[in-house]
Amino acid sequence: MADRALPVDGDEFRRLFEEHKDTVFRVLYRLAGNRHDAEDLVQDTFVRLWRKREQFRGDGSVEGYLRRIAYRTFLNARARLSRPRAHENNGREPVDHGPDPSESASRAELRSFLLAHVRRAVEELPDSWREPFVLFRYEGMKLKEIADTLGITPKAAEIRVARALERVSGRLRELKAKYGEAL
């Protein structure tokens, strides 16, 4: 699909949906915190994209335009979204994919323990830090892309990601102080 034009007919739009739905879902799942809300937001995002297709000027990528619409859809819906509970694995990375067969049981338990604390630390970040952090760390977006998506400057994105990283790192340092060399 060309990066400079949005499809104007239904078949082309379905191809665009199929091409980008998984990426949009992954981002919205991490932001919203649960599958149900993310699925609703994906549908809302593509409906908005269809309605706004004429507004796309082609000065950026379709993917970037779609990310911005997805993020704004999330912001508009944030108040009505279900709130994830801290103990649930709500889709925000890191995900524990189970023990490595070569890893001992105690090592696997330690990894699960640490991942749960990292998830909790990320969930507890202020939204203004969590959102750019999730996009940077788990979506692999560059600061400029984050800035464009969130409507902030690249410097603001950099500062927010750095603050989030410091807060999460601080939580891990607290764990190390509490549990010592066991970690």
C-alpha cells in the first residue's frame, strides 16, 4: 500500500485494516489495559480513519496518521474504559512467557516475581509518562514518532520516557534493597 494516500474504496480500506489492525490493537491493548476495551478502540479507530480519510494530506505516513487517530481515540474514551487491576497481566509488557526449559524452578519464580513488579510499576506511572514509555519501550517507536503521535515535542517525549524509566528503575532498586542478593 502506498504510504502517501488513504484508500477511497471499501476493498482497499479492508486491505489497510488487515495490514494494520494487529499493530493498532497491540498499542491500544497496552494503553487501555484489557482486550475488550482495546477491541472496541480498534473498531472506533478505523471508523474514524474512514471518516477522516479525506483530511489526510500525505505529508506523513499512513501508519503515523493511524497511530495518531488511535491515540486520540484512546484519549477520548479513557474515562469510560475499564481500569485494569494491578495484579492482572493486562497486556503491558513485559510478558512472562513461562519458564525456559533450561532454567531452574527458582530462577523461573524469580523472573515471574520481577516481571510482576515491573508490570505494576509501569501501571502506576502517571498517564503522561506511561503512554510515551509504553510506545518507546514496548512498541519500539522513536522519540520523534512518539512526539507526533502524542502531540508533544520530541524533547517532552524524551523527558517523559526518562522519568518513567527512572521511576521503574527506582522500584527495582527498592526490591533489590529489600531482598538483597536473592535478586
